[in-house]
Amino acid sequence: MAYVISDDCIQCGACAAECPVSAISEGDGKYVIDADTCVDCGTCADTCPVGAPSEG
Ligand code: SF4
Ligand code: SF4
């Protein structure tokens, strides 16, 4: 499983800066997580100000 980012994302970029495996990049209207790279650590969910990332 990988984390996924919901449409609540406000594109602040905080999660991308904290992801230990650089799985997060800027997508179309929100940031997106590469499921093959994500190691399910949960750091993005802990970092996000709006709770957009969750376990997919
Ligand atoms: Fe990166 Fe961890 Fe979030 Fe996966 S759960 S995208 S590895 S910060
Ligand atoms: Fe979007 Fe949250 Fe990541 Fe900021 S920390 S880019 S609001 S998912």
C-alpha cells in the first residue's frame, strides 16, 4: 500500500520536502505520491497542514 493525497491539498509542498524517499511531486492541481516509491512511513500525513495524505 501507499499513501495518497486527496483534493484537499493546497500545494504547499511541505510533504514533498519531508518525504524520505522523494516519492512526492507536484501534480495537476495537487501534489501526488508515486505508489511504487512510497514506503508507507506516514511522514507526509504528519507534516500536512490540511490532512490531505492518507493511507490508500
Ligand atoms: Fe513519502 Fe512516507 Fe508519505 Fe510515502 S508515506 S509519500 S514515503 S512521506
Ligand atoms: Fe498538499 Fe499537504 Fe503536501 Fe502541502 S503537505 S503539498 S497541502 S499534501
